[in-house]
Amino acid sequence: MASLVKDLIESGIHFGQRCSSWNPKMGKYIFGVRNKIHIMDIRQTVRGLLLAKKFIQQVVFEGKDVCFVGTKRQARAAVEKYTADVSMPYVTERWLGGTLTNSRTIRERLKRLVELEELVESGEIENYSKKMASQLQREQRKITRNLQGIRHMAKNPGCLVVIDVKREINALREARILNIPTVALIDTDGDPDLVDIPIPGNDDSMRSIDVIVRELCQAVTLGKAGRATKPEAQPEQETSAGAKRRSARAMFPAADAGQSESAPAAQRGSTSTVASTADPVGP
């Protein structure tokens, strides 16, 4: 914990925006003012970060993905670096409208990307004219640039991590429509009501963004480790459940079953005997 706080302070995460451009809703996260710049409460930052890590770890443990969104220049390098290590989807170019709410169209564009790559790899693209080949290669580069990070995201993520609330407002709106939980690094000019778990901090510093993304990706790693041990406990539970079912069936052995079958027969015999002895005597 001490090393985390030290890294956060050294990265300058407590420096906010100018007082003239602040959002009053961020007042509870602000510690004071220095040289007309808001200083954020580092305790609130640590509290939000720890809460976000715990939540992300649980989401990944349940088998869901976490999508990282950081299209601003300061966030691209850190997002691409750490998400590649944990194999999570990311968006570092322009957020395409409908990435979450219109996933069918996104899937079609990714299929188109696969077709274009097969043309290039097989050499069939050489059969086209130079103009058509140039257009196809340009289309391939464009799709790759915009959708490479979410190429293997087969379904909507279980959580959305956003850098800079004001810049990624479209992604947050789509996540809210689909009831996808959101985590965001939010500066003093942002609106904390747009996200579920805000992490107050400087979203313009490359070092502060690097620390936040690194810590959140560590939570993803812990969640995956817990997910890996989860299937090992399932066979034991199934075995114990099966043993309970077998013991329940074995509560009545074959001998008892024979006795239970002979009992009704004996009862029927005794009933007939009683009936014969109870016949009325004629006059």
C-alpha cells in the first residue's frame, strides 16, 4: 500500500484542472487549491482504485472480459502495453458509434477484415488492378486500426474501463444503455455521475495513467488466476453430489425391497383368510 501511494504521488495523479474549468460534482474529491489548480485528495484516489481493482477481479473471475478505452494520445501506449499482457480487449483509436449497441455490424466488419487478410496472404490480391488492390489495402488498414483491439471480443464485456470521461462520453452512454458497469479515471472537470466507480486523478499525465492501468491489469491477472483454479473444484463437488445421490438410492437394499414386496402378499393372504372365516352362516 505504501509503495502504491508513493507511485501515485510521484506520477502527479493528485493534480487536477484549473479552478475555472472544474465540475462542482467533483468537490468531494478535491483537497484544496494551489496556484489556481485544484489538488485532489489522494485518499479518495486510493479508495476508488482499490474498489475498482476488487470489482474487476470479481468480474474476470466470473469469466467476463474487461474492455479498456483510452483514445487520447497520453493513454494509448499504456493501454496497449498492459492489455496485451493480460489478453483483454481495448480501444485506442476513435470509438466507433455502436461498438457495443450495434455489435452485429462490428462483427461484419471484422469478417470483412478476415477476407481482406486472406486475399493478401494467398496472393489473390495481385489478380486485381492496381487501383482496386490499393483500395482494398487501404480498407484493410482502416479496419485494423479501428477494430484490432476488440477483434477477439466475441460478446459484450462485463466491465468498461475508461480514461477521461469527457473524451469517452459515447462509450459511457452505450455502456449505460446495456447496463455494463463502468470504471473511469476522472479529472476535476469530469462528471462522476456518468460512471459507477470513479477514480479521481489526473487523466492528462502519462505516468498517472500508466500507474492506474497497470494496477487494474494486475487485478485482471488475479481474477484469471482464480478462474484457473475454479474448474478444479467443480469435479470434487460433482463427485460428492454423486456420492450423496448413490447413498440415497442405497438406503433401501435389495433384501429390504424383497421384504417390502413380500409384505403386501402376506397382507393380501391374511386378508383373504379373514374374509373366508367371516362368511355368513346360512339359516
